[in-house]
Amino acid sequence: MPNGSNKQAMAWVNNMGEGNPNLHPVIVKNGGTSGFGTVIAINPTKDAAIFIGMNQVGANPAVKGIEILRQLP
């Protein structure tokens, strides 16, 4: 990053379904900046992925991405 010392690599989250055996794991990576948020979520069990970009302050698209993937048949 220009003029900075921040570094990040491979910071993906494996959402295991909060202990519910009926919910398949979803792999999530989210991020954003002031007024913009993004998420890519992958459900390997269903061979599905979703990307969401939101231009709203305080938006948390990760929650919605996980919810959408878990609703797929």
C-alpha cells in the first residue's frame, strides 16, 4: 500500500454454520472502505459463489451473502 505499512494475505473466514449440522460451511472474504463494502462468499458443497458490492455507509454485505448462499437449493 502506498505510504503505509498495512499488509494482509489470505484472510478468508470459514463460516461453519454456528454449530447447525444442516448448514454447510461458507468461505467468506469481505472488505471495503468508507461508504463501500464488498463480499465474496463460496459454498463448495453447493458449487456456488456470490459477490456483492454495496455503496452504503455501514453496509455489511457478508451477512446477506452467506444468507443467500444457504438458501440456494
